[in-house]
Amino acid sequence: METLLQDLRYGTRSLLKSHRFTLAAVLTLAFGIGINAAMFSVIRSVLLAPWPVKDPSRLLVVYQRQANGASNVFSTRDFLDWKQQGGLLANMGAYLPRQFNLSSAGEQPDRIRGGQVSYETLRLLGVEPVLGRLFTPAEDVAGSGNFVILSSALWRARYHADPHLIGQAIQINGSPYNVVGIMPAGFDIFGGQQLLWAPLQLTLNGGFSSSPNIHWLQGFIRLPDGVTAKQARAQLDSIAARLHRQDPSGDVGFGVDLQSIDDVYTGQVRPALLMLMGCVAFVLLIACVNVANLLLARGSARRREIAIRSALGASRVRVVRQLLTESVLLAFTGGALGLAFAFLVLRGMLAIHPPGVPRIDAVTIDTGVLVLSLLVSILVGVLFGLAPAIDAARIDVNSSLKEREAPSAHGFGRQRSILVIAETALACVLLIGTGLALKSLWSLRTVQLGFNPAHVLTFRIAAPQTLTGQQLSNFYKQIADRVRAVPGVQSTAVARNLPLSGGDPSMPIVVQGKQPAIAQGEFVTRLRAVGDDYFRTLEIPILNGRAFNEHDSAISPAVAIVSQSLARRYWPGENPIGKQLKPNYKGSPWCTVVGVAADVRHWGADQDIEPTAYYFYPQISDSIRQLLEADMAIAVRSNANQSDLMHSIRAAVAGIDSNVPIYQVQTMDSLVSDSGSLRRFDLSLLGAFSSLALALAAIGVYAVMAYSVSQRTKEIGIRIALGAHSRNVLGLILKQGATLAVTGVILGVAASFFLRKTMDSFLYGLSANDPLILSVVPVIIVAVVLLACYVPARRASKVDPIIALRCE
């Protein structure tokens, strides 16, 4: 221990004495370790943190596997049919995300995110309430009353953690709901941040819930002890086959798809986060290579000091231990400073994070990250300090003690060259990835969405629960008419969902006179219910026929508008105007096609076009109206100031019903931006990390060349004394740098080919082997390296041979 303390004291004094070297090494490591700590914090919270349920590895999400191989959630009929099969399905739970109007006496209602669950669901999760109880089977029956369980956050924020709230009624959707339980802090159903839950109370009552084509329920099962997912899948597939034999015409029974909750709720973001983690690991490697280069240079400069220590009796092991102690001390200091840098990086990442990343709000640098950063620091110090320490300790004492003998460069140039080639190759791989992502993003910017998002303000509004049937349509028509009358408003549209804002129910269609063009169980469109000014407000071109207008009403013949791709699919070479189709659910009317609209990318610029049928929402049958019109989106086209416009809109809505909340206020431009925000977030970080990697690589090359020039001062002086021109010396040094750069980029380009499968999944409109990127990036790398070489090369070309030879 005393020897270790001596090494630490001596190492500290030595590092403080060489303050420039120490500052460069510490800052380089701080950048590398800092961004790794920040990125690992995100990975740990989003991907690795356990879900707040009992034994999450045994909890599986159940999907129906349809005839076309796609997975789908359950319809009410299918869910109830599957539960009746018993076995693993006897306690299958169902979950439906919902939003509720929560009100208190004398206050305007708030729109609260929540969900509806079957009574089995919360029991499957294995989490007990801190107050009260879970739902009982009797409370999950239609007509049994209104019950609710609150989250801890809502209970504390709105009801001041009142322990007497259990058994009391609160106002939800204009009706009293009896509070039966309070869930523990931090509980939600897999990242949804729900604030309350109500029973599903499923029933086949002849409404939309009876339709086999309305898929809306997420299913859950918990594997019994000793049963594997493979065994469960085989058992459920046999049940599905039996159901299909019983009802060959239905869409139940094709098969089952079981997924872990990790795959379902974080699967979309996992590849991007892991790719970014790999990028920051590359940056850390480059930082470590730079520090190793610095240590090699410092070890060479200290050869005389080490020779004296060896002459006085220090063994080679003792010298290596001393130098290794210094490198670990450097790495530890860099790691400590890196944690401070990580806090800044993490704050920046959270400030620009895209919506939809689960559990992103819980990201923090906790004890686990601190411990990991400490271990990484020590590991870096040992791994990248060991080779320079051994190299420095392997000296010839006699030659090193000669006062006029220049420091030996034996083995030094080759090692440093290898390190520079390695960091250049790593930087090349990162820059190729960034270049591909940039070009892919540019391709997305040129994609036509099919509508004009400029100057469009959107919001959602929910009708009072007491309204039914045509009262719902009349309510939204009143809202649209009042908003349309606001000064500055050009047009107003009502829709179940606007493009890029969410999905409508999947819905097969029936086309009169046509055989089904798709496989059983596949859907070709969604039930997109819109108002009369929808196409004018969003400026979706009508290519043939007309849009909905004032002559269309609840009592006029039902009409529909089809997208260009849907028209091509069912009526190739024909005029679709006057043809008839209908959504495939019970009670739906035949609709006459009155127009063909341009295709719209409803899910994002990087998503395939979905053939679409638009229906006039007042003509939707009562059997499905409650599902579609529980809440609706309003789009307003106007050039007026948005804050003033929204104030006028709220006043207009309050004139109809002051208890109706307006929520999710957002411009259409921001919806478009949000739809690609995850890709831009990945690209922003990838670009930042690649730029840092290139900067570190350039610094490393500069350090190598600067040290090489200082070691070759005598040689350069002799060359100039014998008649070499400055340009010859400049070319000599640049050639050495170019050789390292070209070797590095060749290895980097070769390595990028091994990563093409990973990159292909992140790209749109191009291949990972894009020739332009693979040719431009190496040129950039070589140019940056040559620029880093130019300063020491320029200095070398100015060497005065008289002074250089006199110093020697």
C-alpha cells in the first residue's frame, strides 16, 4: 500500500509538471467517456431498466397472426372467443389506451391519458395498489357501473394524496366514477404514462364491439412456471387452428404471435439506440488511441529519466507499474471530468429527444452509470497505458544516459502509425454512416406527402359522453361552423384522425362486383371518417370527381372518396366514379364513389402509401359511431397569428359547451416534423459523434506528425543543408501523413461493408453501398488528415539547418 501511495504521489506531481500533456489527455478522455456515460444512461433507462411489473420476462403480449402473416390486435369477438378456450388463455387480459375528460366542481375538464383494462390485466402485471383494491370480475361486466383506479401521480397532484378518496366518486366524461384503488408511484402500463384506468366491460351488444373487423384490444398472458414461450406458442397455435376450423370465414384462428414486452414497447427504438451506442464506443476508442499516442510520445521523451531510475536500481516491473499508475490516474481524472460533461450531453439529448421514446423522462445518471464510468476509466487506463509503459521501460540505459544522444525512436514510429491508421479507419466508418444518413434524410425531405401542412393549426376535441347517434355528428358540425366563422379562418375540417397524427381502425372493404383482391384477414384501408372541408383544408388534390360538399348529409345517399392507389387496385383502367364500396362491418351502407384523391402518406415520409377510402363521417352508421366520434381532430387553415387564433377558437367552442376541453393543440408543420423526429434525432447525434471522432482523429494525426518532426529535426536540417528545397521537405511530411490517411480510409471503407446490413434498416431511398458517399467521405478524411499534417510540415520546411545542427 505504501508503494502504491508513493506511485500515486509521484504520478500526480509528474502529471502536474507536464500540464499541457495532462490537459490534452484528460480532455480527450473526458469527451470519450462523457458521451459514453450519457448514451449508456439512455440505453439503461429505455432498454435495460426493468418494467414495473412482477417478473416481466414471463409476461407476453399476444397478437393474432393473420393469413398474410401480419400480426394484429384483437377484436372484441375474437378476444372473448379466445378466452373461452381455456388453458393459457383463461386469464388472458386486454388493454385499450384511452383518454378521459376529468372534471371537478367549478373547473373546466382536463383531458387525461389513461386506459381501459379487463379485470385480469392488472392481476397479470402482479402489482398491488397502495390503497384500495383492483377491479373485481363483477365490475368488469357491462352495466355494473363506473369504477376507476388512479395513478399515484394523479392522486397526489389533483387530490392531494387524500387517503379517504377510496369509495368516493369523481367526475369522468360527465359521469360519476367510483374510486376503488390507488396504484404505486411509477406504475404505468409499459411507458404510456397513464393516469387512470377503468374496466373494459366488454360485451357483444350489436354495436361496433361486435364487429369482427374492429381490432382494438391488446392481449396479455403470463406464462406459468415451467412453460416456455415456444411451448405456449405451440399450444396457442393449436387453439387457433381449432377456431379456424369452427369458423373458416372469420379472421380468427390463423395463428398466434407472442412477443416480449421489451420487443413490443422498445423494439422500434432499440436498433437506433444500439447503433448510437456503437458510435460513441468508436469515439471512445479514438480518444483512447489518441491518449495512447500521447503516452508513447511522453514515454519517449522521458527515456533519460527512466534510464536514471533504472540505473539507481528500479526494476522494469517497478517502472511499468509507475507509468501504468500515471495512465490510470489520467484515465480516472478524465472519467471524473467526463461525468460532468455527460450531464451536459444528457441535458442536450433530452432537450431534443423525439416523442414516442418510452421511459425517456426517467433517464438520469445514477449510481449504476457512475460505477460503470469508474470501471471504464480504470479499464481504459490499464489497456491503453500498458503498451506505452512497456515500451518506455524497454530502454538501453547506457545510450539513454548519454547527454547528446537524441531520444531513441526504436519501435515508436510503427506503433504510433498503427494507432493513427486505426483511429482514421474508425472515423471513416462513422462518417460514412453519417453521410448515408444525411443523404437518406435529404431523400425524405423531397418526398411528397400528398397534402400541404403550411398554415394549418390542429387540435382535438371530445364530445360529451351523453351525446349519441346523430347528436355526435351535429356537435362536431356545430364546432366546425363556429370555428369557421372566426375572423381569419379560411377553412375548417373535421376528421377522426389527421395525417401523421394517429391510426384509424383497420377495416377491409367490400367492392361491388369485385372478387376480394386481398387475402383473408388482410386489410387494404382504414376507416377514415372526414368532414366536408377536409380536402380543401389540407389541400389534398382531387384528381377526378369531387370532394364532399354541403349537399352530402346524414340523410343523403352515402358517398366515399378513394385514393389514387385504391382506385388503381380495384378499377385499373376504369373510371371509379359511380362505383360502390362499403367498409366491411355490420350495418355499413353501400357508398358511391364520388371522387379520387391524390395519395397521402398517412404515417410519415418514410412509410409506404396506404390505399385509402374516405367516408363522410355524418353517414357512418350508429353501430360504429361511438368508436369513431368519441373524440375528433379539427384542422384550421388560417394565416392569422396562432396564439390569437387559438384564443378565438377556445371562445367559439366555449359558446357551444364550456365543459368541453381542447387538447393536443399543434400545427400541422409540427406533426410533419414529429413524424420524422426519431430519424432526425438519430442523425443529429450521429453527426455530432462523427464530427467529434473526426476532430479527435485530426488532433491525433497532428500530434503524431508534430512529434515526428521534432524527432527528425537533425535529419531535416541535413536535408536542407545538402540542398533540399522547402517544398521537398513539405512534400515529404505530407506524403507520410497521406500514407497513413489512405491506409486508414481503405480499412474504414472495407469495415463499412460489414455494417451495411445494420445501416440498410435506417436508410430511405438509397443503399448502404451508395457510391457517392463511399467516394466522397474518404476524400474528406484524407483532406482533413493532410490539413492536420500541414502545420508541422510547414514548420519542418522552415527549419534553419545551422541552428538544427548546432543543437545536435
